[in-house]
Amino acid sequence: MKRTIAVTLLALAAFNVAFAQDSRRADASNKPRRARSVDPLPPRVKSSTREESLKADAVDQLIERAERAEGGAAKMRVRSRIMRGRVEISTSPLPGTFESYEKAPGKKLEVINAPAGQFIHAADGGRRWAKSPFDLSVTLPESEGESQEAGASAARPAKWRRYFTAASIRGRAVVDGRETIVLAATPKGRKPVLMYFDAETWLLRKEEFTAQKSDDENPLKAVYVDGYAQVDGVKFPSLYRQVYENYTLTFRIYEVKHNVPIEDTLFRDPNGK
């Protein structure tokens, strides 16, 4: 099952500067010009086209290595997944439990049972909804992934467009003592992120987020993956931290099942939308 790995459009200059320069030179001259027949010139190819293609190749290679590191063909055979674990919050001594249900294509439901109550976030294709103990379930705006993908352009077809509307390599950085390769990307339907892939294992180690709303008092700032486990030949984060502005959630996964039956009704919006 494909995950959106789950992120700045490669800018392509397409303007012919020479045409504008020729027009300015014609306006500056008072001499009449005689029309003459000329063969049409071939379109100019921007000198950076090859550079842009090489950048796209670098992003493709990084994503392919990350996919192989997570399991490659074994990951492709996963059509559903159930995960259970423990969740800890930095501001409370009492832990909670965590459950996650995923089913291709595009269905996911996450449940956190915390001392304060139950929190649910779900996606049913492009439709999303959430529920917390503080309010009734609410329908969230649909994902903008499809519209963003349709409006994107590139110098050449790139595999990374399966996941992102924009992507580029930023360089290298050290995360928790590990050297990483930094990918700046815009996942479909989401804000731009920075993704840090381990330069040795190619597994994702960190993800930094752009605040979704300016008035959000407790935005998700980053996710750190501290450990991976393997089930059925597929590697997945088994220990990770979600760092918010006001607290940190630590998830410890202790059970994973693949390709188990999951009813579609589980993911449906209770508001009937």
C-alpha cells in the first residue's frame, strides 16, 4: 500500500527573452523595416532544462531507495494494515492507547484513547473527518491533492509526482547523530514539508511541517522516527514522536497485522457527507 511520503515546485522558466529584446530594438529605430520572409526559428531550449532533469532524477532516486528500504515489492502487496500501540503525552504521567486502520486506496482511521477522552481522525479517499471529546464529529475540507496534481508542470515526467506536487533536494543535515539527505517537498493536498532520509539506511528519520493555520495555537512542528520494525518484509515506524508547540506525543507500536479484512463502513463520515 502506497503511503504519501506522506511535501516547492521545480520552477521552469518558459519565457523567450529574445523576443522582448528584439521588440525594444525595433521601437528604438526610426528607419522603416522591409518585411522579409524567413524560416521560423526552432523554439529556444532553456539552458537549465538538463539541470532541472538531473534534479528530478535525484529526487526519483531518493524516493526509490526509500521505497526499497521500506520493503519494495513486499510493501506493494500490503492492501490493508491494522496497528496498535501505546501513546505517551509529555504533559501527563498517564499513557493512552493507539489504533490505526488503513485500507487501499486512500482509507485511514486513527484512534487515540487518552485520559482526556477519545480522539479520532479519518480519511475516506478525499473525504476527511475528525472527532474529539470536546466537540461533535466534524467534516473537514476534502484533500486538494487531485487539483494540485492537475495544475502541476515539469520538464519531464517524474516518479515523485505520484506523491508530491513539488520536490527538490536541499542538501544534508544531521538528525539525532545520523547524517540525512533533506528533501523539500509539497505532498498532495498538504503544505510544504522538509523530509530527512537516513543517508545510510534511506529510511525517513524526521519530517518538519509548515503550520496549516496562522491562528493554530498548537501546531504540529515535526515528527521524529526513533525506531523501525519489520513485519512481512515491510519496515514501518515502530517508535516515533509527534512534536507539537505545547507538548509531544510518543507512539510505541507493539502489534501490526497486514491484509486483514476491514469494512469500508469504518472509515465513513458519521455526518453522512
